[in-house]
Amino acid sequence: MTRNSHTRFSYPLVWGVRSDKWAPIVALVIAVVIGGCNNGARTQTSLQVSIVEMDSPAGPGSGESRLTHGSNGPILSWLERSVEGGHELRFSQVSEGVWAEARTVAQSERFFVNWADFPSVSEAPDGSMYAHWLERGENGGYDYGVRIARSTDGGTSWGDPWTPHEDDSPTEHGFVSTVSYEDRIGFTWLDGRAYVAGEDGTPPTREMSIRYREIGPGNTPGPEMLIDGRVCDCCQTSAAMTSDGPVVVYRNRTSDEIRDIYIARLVDGEWTEGRPVSDDGWEIAGCPVNGPVVVADGSMVAVAWFSAPDDVARVKVAFSDDGGATFGVPKVVDDGLPMGRVGLVLTSDGGAIVSWLEGGGGQGAEVRIRHVASDGSSSVSAPVTSSSAERASGFPQLVKTLDGSLVISWTDAGAEEARVRVARVETSY
């Protein structure tokens, strides 16, 4: 399959208990083992995991979920088929241990619906909410742009949507990430404007860029900023707030088609030049559609990602204690058959819990998690739920709740109708 002439490669659970084929409560205790399946022999600590499926606020025909942090608890957003035609962007937030009644942000037959490029609902520092989604242009296909709307009443009503990118060429604009800080909220996106000729007839360079724009007090947008002019075409981006300012991670693309994970930092109002989190040296002639995740707490930053140099697939995590300026040696966390689609949260001990999709042969797969300490030691891995290698299963999402437990969402693509499911996960190690 081609996309703008570049090939793309793709290498059960909230407090209400269900009674269907998903186990309503799974308690898993894994003992200390010695040895390793990827990094060579190593000692692995125990990991105790308790998983309880929650009553999902998403209905049948839902997918493309995303979890974000909210001041009152995690916010879940998703796309769902609409009885009026097209799709609805809906969201819910955890309130007193259960998901609140789902609300609709927008409904349209022009939504661009894609397994890897999905919308979001985020909370700004002033308590207002911002939603983004993707909308098809007149040319169809991969002509689509980003739309952003704001709510000042908790999502009951939404203002008129606007487009953050100044470019309106019939190309791709998507893979959005958000970051809130001080009195503003920022958005990054992948921008395909270089895939069309310039107004002066300049031939297209056919290079995807990553750009940024923030909204300050009074819902006033700032200027559009270029972060990197040549990046991988369709891998998700991720952003986080450190004590030194926002950071964004993305898959870069060099002239030699090396597509490693890079980080850029907003310092004194300017984006630094992107630098590799790790020199994996993955040379690949097309986009793997498998982006990184970054999380931060003060100056502590962690990044998780998928890479496959020399056709050896790996999921890795790396830590920084200086706001993302430098990173330590990455740790391999997978069990030997990773498909990526990573999630990540920091833990109170300075480490992190990583989630990823691990293959089991055929089309079967599992969402697995592992605790990794900042010194490189790690626990055994634990399965969270069965899944599928199919694109329809999407990208599982992982976020920490206010009480320190985790919430995970995924798409159950094996059901009669695909549906977003959610679960509460408690861990000890």
C-alpha cells in the first residue's frame, strides 16, 4: 500500500464488572525468575497485577480510543458510528470510580477515520477542554486537516472549530499530540504541505514535517512553528511537560532513510533541533506506522518506542534526568515477538510501566506490561488482555489515575461489532 508515494509497513476492564467472554477480574502474581529472553541473562523482579474490566462508556461500532489526563481523572475519547451517518467523536471522564455518561463533541460524515491517526479530548490549565479531530478535504483520500474545538462547560457544548495549520493544501495534516503548561495548551502535528508544488512552481520535496502551535489566554492562537522539516510520514507523535518546558518525540527520517526516535524541546520560546533518543540505526524505506510515547515528571523523562534495525524487532524504554536533554542506555522490554503500539506511565519509584503489543503467532496477540526501574532492572512481563495483530485492534492506551492505579483502553476487534474496552490495572513490584 502506498501513501503519498511512501510505503507504510505494519509489523479485559473500569470498576463495573462484565460477565461476557472477558474475565471480569484477573489477579496475576508472577514470582521472581532468573534469566532473560531478550537482553541476555538478567534477574527479573516479581510483578503483581490486578485487572478489573470497567463498564465501557463506548458503544458498539467504536474504536480509535485515546486516554488523556484530567484534573478529576482520566479522559477517554473515541470515534463511534453515528445513527445519523458518519461518525461521532465522543468522550467520558472517570468520576468517583465510574465513567460518566458519554458526551458528543462533533458528528460528521467527513471525519477522516484511521486506525493509527485518532482524535483526542484534553484539558487545558484553565479547566477548559480542547478536542481535535481530522476532517477530509474536497479531494478525498489522504487530503485531510486538523480541526480543534474548545468547551468551557465541561464538554456540554463546544465552540466553532478552527484549523491550527496555516496550510490548506490537499495533503495530510494529522498525528496530533497535545501538551498543557502554564496558561496555555500546545498542539503538534505532522504536516504534508511539502508534497505539493509551491505557488511559484517550486517542485515538491515530498517530505513530511512536524509543526507546533499553542493557544494562550483568551483562546488566542500563537504563531505556527516548525519543529523538524523531515520526519517519518505516519508515525504518532507524543508530547509531555517537563520542569524545563514542553518536549515532543517523533520518528525522524534522514536522507539515508534512518528512522529513529528523536526528541525536541521548547526552550525560551524556540524549539531545539531534534536529537535521537537512541541511535538504533533502523533503515527502512517506508513508514512503520508505530510511534513513540513520552511522559515526564519534573526533570524526569521517559520515552518508549518500537524499532527493528537489521529486522530484529524490539520495544525499548530510555530515561532522562535532565528534562530530555540526554538519555541513558535504552532497556529492551519486549518478550521476543513485539509489534510495538506502546504505552507508558512513570511510577513513584522513578521507573516506568511500559505496555506493548506482543505477538503469539498467527493473528493472535496480547497487550503486555512490564515495570522497568531507572537503573535498568525490570520485572517479568504480565498479560493485560488478548488482542489482535490486525489494524482494527488499534493502539492500546495507558494512563495513570489520581490514586496511582492505571487505566488502559483498547479496541476489541474480535467482537461481533468492534468496541472500545477499558480496564483498571493495579500493580505492585
